[in-house]
Amino acid sequence: MEVHAHTHTPRKKWTHYFWEFFMLFLAVFCGFLAEYALEHKIETNREKQYARSMVEDLKLDTAALNRIIELRTRRIKDLDSISILLNDPIDTSYLSKLYHSSLHIRRTALMKFVYNDRTIQQLKNSGSLRLIRNQIVSDSIVLYDSHVRRLEKTEENEQEYIRAMIPYSYKIFDGRVYDKMLSEDDRIRRPPGSPALLPYTKEELNDFISSLYSVKAANIAYRSFSIGLRKKAANLLETVEKEYHLK
């Protein structure tokens, strides 16, 4: 009996060790699963927070684009009216309006799209773009951001055309009149009466009209891109709300 008991003792010890090891492994594994689940939950919450923030940005972008499209539409009419008013002979009763329109078309600050990119920049700068695990949303964000950059390039072109137009405008419009049109709060006032134009030549007028056409073409392109961008913003907004159940 003693020999029999002695032969089974090592097996009992190994069985005991095995269960100790298994329980330890199970505890470590369960701890790993709990930590993974917690990390997954935190990342999921952060992802949804970014989605909500993106929705707010897109709503602001859409509102801004609506305003820009409206202003750019009016600007086309202003640009057209300058060409029409510079007909020969000029109707002197429209000289005040002509001065006002010619100076006003240089101002584009209120017609520029200010990109609400706080969420996208946070995702890029912090390396958190990977948190947007929904591929449809991630691809749509990248595509939308690229279209905004195209609009910014159109804006740069427009500024170049305006700078090129200014020297030609000073051969037609009196700078002293322009100076009196600017108010202290940087607003453009319509000059009183019928301020005279400078004695320009036919070639100088043609140069100005040609440069004016480039500004008009840039404005039309900006308006067109803005309409397209507004549609993409609306589509992205709908996609984010749908994919993350935010409605």
C-alpha cells in the first residue's frame, strides 16, 4: 500500500501544478480581455465624439457655403454691370455706381470659405484618423478635405487676377475718388455726385475689361466649386449621421 501511494503522489502534484498554472493563465487572459474591452469601449466613445464634432463642423460649413454662393451670385451681376457701364459713350448718371462697383470687386474677404476643419485637424495631428474605423466615413472625409483644397486653389487664382487688374483700373478710375470712398471702419461708400473717370485710351479700356473678365471667370469657378462642395458637405453629413446613428 505504501508503494502504491508513493507512485501516485507525483501525478497528484503535477495535476495540482497544472490547475494552478491554468487558473493563473485564465486570470491573466481574463484581465487581458477586460483591458481590451475597456480600451475598445474608450476608442468607440472617442470615435463617436469625433463623429459628433464632424457633424457640427459640416453644419457650419454648409451654412457658410450657402452665404458664399449667394454673395458670389451677386458678384457676377456687379462684374457684368461694370462692363456694361463702361460703354461708349458713358452715361454720367451711373459714374457713382461705377466707382463703387469697381472698388467693391476687390473685396473678397467676406466671400471666402473659412473651412471649419477643427475635427479633421485633430484627427490628423494626433494620429487619431485610425479611430474612424468606418471605411465609408473615412474615405468620405478624405475626399471632402481634398475638394476644400481645390476651392482654396481657386481662391488663390482669383487673388492673382485681382492683383493683375488693379494697375489697369488706375488708368481709368481716379485714385483720389477711391481714397474718399473708404470709411474709417474700412467700408466702401458710394461717392456723391458723378465723379469723372480719367482720360483713358481705347487700349487701356480693353486691358481693363480683359483683366476684369479673368476676375469674373474666377468668381464663376469659385461659385461653381462652392455649389459642388456644399453638396459633398451635405452627403458627408448624412453619411456620418447614418453610420453613427446620430439622428
